[in-house]
Amino acid sequence: MTKRLLLVGAGHAHLEVLRSLTEETLNAADICLISPSEFQYYSGMFSGYTEGINSEEDTRIDLRKLTKKAGIQFIKKEASAIRPHHKKLVCQDGSVYPFDVISFDIGSRSIPYEFEESAARSVKPNYQFIDEINLLRETPQPLIVGGGAVGTELALSIQAYKEKQQIQGQVRLITSEALLAPSPRIVSDKLHSILRKKGIRIWENERVVEVGENYVRTDRGNKVRHSGVLWMGGAIGDPIFQSSGVDIDEKGFALVRSTLQFKNYDYIFGAGDCVSFIDHPDLPKSGVYVVREGPILDRNLRLYLGNEKLEDYEPKKNASYILSTGNYMGFLIYGPICLHTHRAWKTKNKLDHSYMDKYK
């Protein structure tokens, strides 16, 4: 008997499932991908696009083409609720899709609820990235809220773009913790030095408590002027899980077991930034971990549909990653080790293009 598998969202893990389906089909399953955009944008290339090195086409994957190649149906809709006991997914337009098995890879939100109606903008969902960054990088005092990997990388990329295009102004960055927390202090200090040398002004260990049309105010009483705010603070879970009654953590992420199955539902899977592992609650919301979840998710969906024993995902303790710092320079980080070189950027650029080539 044919079973229906719904893939909700086109994050890193689901892209790997789609790629696998182009090589080995699932004959006993009717599979659909549901996503609000026909393109999936790759965050690893956001810095290159922002600086002007990569084109928009470089940064995105055509989901219609990929799903057609994989032999599955693509549905351009946004999921809004799940009825777990009834095995039904509800979309924003009211349409309902029954399923036997469902998997979520929908990413996360970044703007806190109290600032959703403010001047703050976000690159999530990621198909908003191009329009948001095109506007922000042309303004004189763009402000990034968030000192993590993506926030600092985009701050450096915007500054590099402004210098290349001879656009007056200064990028500003506010972070509620140390830069790249919880990295070792030596890494944070080195990145702080790079940002300052590039001309970026930094407010570290300050939390934004008010967002106005042309300023933000911090918990230290500082009033920072801006010409646009890009909120890249800590990730927040998608409200679809809270409203659906599945088990979530304190930030709204769905709780999953090491098999990538939801806590109390064997037939609901999840991967990427939208979930938290019960056994690894502090695992960073980072693409370097999510990419490794893809092959496990693919195998476990196949094993589950075949009534076989599932595999466990065991994240690595340390992962290396490279930030683009502008002008073809990269900041390589591995635990307490960090290097700022052109060679690091070349490595990152090669890896990013190799990743995209797998899905195009």
C-alpha cells in the first residue's frame, strides 16, 4: 500500500533527501515537498552576494526543477499548523494535506515577537534575503543586531560592498553577548579586531530593548542611530509547533530524538534549525551540523517506511567553519584555533560552490 510522505520546508536536510531521490526512488511512497517559495536560498553564499561577488542565481536552488528530477510533487504553500493525532497538515490558505509520514525542515525565526511590528527586518525566511539586503547595503548607517556567525559575516560583507561602491557610511553591530559566543575568548577577540579594522562600530554585551524608525536603545541606555535594522539575533522556533501541541523547548523548537523523530510521534520527523535534540539541547543552530543531518534523515525516512530499525544521529563535538570577512579574506575557526587568510576564503568559496552544484 502506498504511503504519503510530506516534506515541509526545503532546508539543508530536505535538499539532501531530494538529491537522494534523484538517485534512488521510493516506489512505495507518494512524496510531496511543501514550501512557500519555489527557490531555496543558501545562507553560505549570502555574504558573497552581499559583497557583490556572487549573483542571485548563484545563491539559490530551483525547487521545481529539483523536485521534478526527484520524481515528486512540489506544492508552493506555507504550512501553518499540524494536527498530529489526525495526521493532517494545514496551510495558510486553509488547504489540508493528509499524510502517513511528515518531516519538517523549515528553519527558524529571528525577530522576537515584541519587535515584529517594528523597523527591524530579517533574512528569514531566506527568500526575503535578496530584497532586504539590496535595500540595507545602500543606506548610510545599516545596523546588524546579533554577533553570531551570520550577523558578523553580513556586517563585514555590507562594509566591503560600501567600500567597493564608494557609498558613504558605517556599518554598526550590537550583540547581547560576546562576539561568536560561546566560542573561546581568543576567537571572539580576534574577530572583534577584524571588525574594528574594517571600520565597523561594535556594541558588545548590550541588549536591544527598543527599536525606533531611526534608532535603537540598549539595556545600557545607549541610543544608536540607524538607517535600517537587520535582526540576526538568536534563533526562535516557528510558531507552527507551539500552536500544534507537539513537545517544544523553551525557545519554541520541536524536540526530537536522536533518530530525528519528534518526542512523542514516530511518524513526525524534523531536522535543521527548527528542532532541538533532547540528548543535545545545546547543539548550535548552524549549517555545519544541519548538513550532516541530511543523510541520516534520508536513511531514516526510508527505513521507517520499510518498517526497519532507524539509525541515530550523533553530532561531532567540534566543527570547523569559515566566515567571509570581505575582499576575498576568510576567518577559519576550529575550537580555539582561528586563522584570517585569503586561503581560508578560497576554501570556503570552493566548498560553497561544490555544495550548490549537488542540487542544481
